[in-house]
Amino acid sequence: MLIKKTVFSAIQPTGNITIGNYIGALQQWNQIQKKYFCIYCIADLHSLTIYQKPNILNKNILDTLAIFLACDIDPNKNIIFIQSHVPQHTQLSWILNCFTYFGELKRMIQFKEKILFLKKNNNINIGLFNYPILMAADILLYQTNKVPVGKDQIQHIEIARKIAIRFNSIYGKNIFTIPEKIINPNKGSCIMSLLNPFKKMSKSDSNSNNIINLFDNNDMITKKINNAVTDSDIPPRIIYDKINKPGISNLLSILSNITNNSIKNLEREFKGKIYNDLKKSVIKNLCIFLHTFQKKYYKYRENKKLLNNIIVNGSNQAQKLAKITLNNINNLIGLYNK
Ligand code: TRP
């Protein structure tokens, strides 16, 4: 029997999930589940590195789970669980702290960016600094082979690999599988901000006109896409060229991914047409797509019993695997096992 390789990925339950998150991550998670044994995690502990209002965090966790289900991520085929329900994550994270150097973490780009942003409020907590170590623990606990991530997370995967290689070599045993990243191979999978298509669409953007939220209604979609930046070349040409035509390329990317139509095909269909034709089609298809998504979402979100069942099953399954790795590590490093 061919044993499937293990995939691990996670998303923070910080709400405001966008069409960019869908196309860049969730849609890919859905495709990957056909080929790999997948472990998908709601990283609630990571989200605490930025202050979360308790009642909102609580709600966001269940919302995130219902979003997974509405994206057809199958809890019977994969393990879906909440990070804080599997205590081995924080336990391994402590051990890995002791195998990571201060200088390594200080150089992390995301840390440097986040503290620049937070400096004004004087709130630079150590969780933000240690963030990559908890992420390494997430990945290494499950002997993960592959980790699908966006470009902004590549450095985090590299440090997880470094820690694993270092640990293996100090103890002279291949106790950790060395994970590899998977970068989304779908063309146009990185969706950009609507008003500034040089910048990635971000769920934490303070201007909601930059993003399409998965819960936007038809009016909001219409307004936002109509206002989206296009280009000013004359005559207007609807072609994919990220450098010279970032606005049009972004609209093509969105349309291609939600309709499963290749960008090449779309360029052919829109030959000789004007930008407004493209926008109309993006609006129409986004409305259809999000309407279907939202209908599915609310069906799951209202079914508290189903959600709770998935959460309990997921954490049991995840713990079973996590315990094996953590026990092996504890024994290897000399912790006393009664
Ligand atoms: N840091 C990731 C993000 O914000 C979420 C995350 C937490 C993650 N643990 C992970 C992603 C492990 C991949 C693997 O996008």
C-alpha cells in the first residue's frame, strides 16, 4: 500500500477572511486533500500575539471551522483541529525554544515588520518574537512532509527546517522529518489589493475597499469591483501582465480562480472588449460564487453539534499523533519517563 505524505497547514482565526485567503490558501487546501493526508489547524494560540477581544476570538474560531467546511475541506478525510486543544504544541514549542538562537529570530522579516507597526503602541510581546518556534512545533509534531504556505511564510518554514536539522544532528537521530514548503502553483493565486494592486490583499487592511470579504453582499461586491484600479493604456487591452498591468491582471486572477477558467482562455474571451466588460463579469461571477459559499457556510455554522463533534474528533486524532512525537523527543533528550 502506498502511504500518503503528510501535509500540515494552519490559519489564524482572526476573522475577515478574504477572497485572497480563499484563492491563495483554502482553495489549495481543498485540492491538496485529494492527494495527501492533511492536517489543518486553527492557530488560535498564534492569534494571541496580537490582542484579541475574548468574545470575538471565541466566535472567530467557530467561524473559521465553518469556513473550512464551506470550502469542502473534509473532516472525515483529514484532521481538522484547534491548536490550543492539543497541548503538545506548546510543550514541544518550549523544547524547541532551547534549540533556536536569539539572532535567528531577530532577523525574521515578519517580526521586524510587525514591531515597526506596533512600536507606536509600545506593545511588543515575546509571543510575537517566539511565533516561528510555535509554528515549527506545529509542523514538526506531525512528521510533516509538506507545508502549503504563502510567500510571506517561507522564512518561517526555513527556520522550522533549520531547527529540525539542528535537533536531528545534535541527537544523532532522524527524529524529525524535514518539512518542505509547497508554494501555490496556480497562476494568479496571489490576489492583490483592489485599490493598490502592487500590495497583497490583506485581511488586516484598514480600508475595506481594498478587499473582498467572503461575506460581502452583492452591493458591496459591485461597488468595490467597480472602484478597483485598472490601467490607463490606450487602446485598453485585457491581458495578464503583472508588472505593467497589475490591476487588470488582478481582476483576471480573481475571475480565473473562481470560475476555474484559465487566464489564457479569459484573455481570448475578452479580446477586443473593454475594461468594463471584464469588471461586469468579475462582479457577476463573484456574486454567484460568494452566494453559494455563504449558503453552505451558514448551514454549517448553525449546526453547533456538528462543529463540536468535528472539534472533539479532530483534537483526539491530532493528540494521538502528537503524543508519539513528543514522547520520542522526551525520551531522546533525557527527560525522566516513569
Ligand atoms: N503563521 C501562519 C499564518 O499566519 C499560520 C500558521 C500557524 C501556520 N502555524 C502554521 C502555517 C504551521 C503553516 C504551518 O499564515
